[in-house]
Amino acid sequence: MLDPEFVKILVCPDNRTPVRVASEQEITDLNQKIEEGVLQNIGGRKVNGKLDGGLIREAGDRLYPVRKNIPVMLVEEAIQL
């Protein structure tokens, strides 16, 4: 689990808007798509490996994955929602 104070200082690297922690249901839904082999990141690569969590930017259209409690705040690794 990410520290809420840490999340408050993070922003989307693409448009600098705030992010929020993804719900368990949102992560479950994405992990299902990963298992099905149908989820790609913005960079066009297939997403492999279960997500531990995610950070969703303010608009709700992009998720930055969290793996091993580390947010991956790279635009090309983001997942379009």
C-alpha cells in the first residue's frame, strides 16, 4: 500500500494533474485483461505480469501501474482506461 502522503505529491508525468489510488475492483478488472492477454500500454506493448495497484490521473483515462509497491510513472508504461 502506498503512503497517502506520498500519493499526494505525485502527478501524471504527461499533463501534471493529480493522481489517485486505483480501487481494488479497477485493479482486478485490469488483471483479468492481463490474464486474457488483451491489455496493452500506451507504448503499444502487451502488459505482462499482475498489477499490485495503480495510480489513475485526474481525468480517469490513464493508469500508471504499481509493482512491488513502486509506482511506474512513465508515460509509455501507462495503461489507457
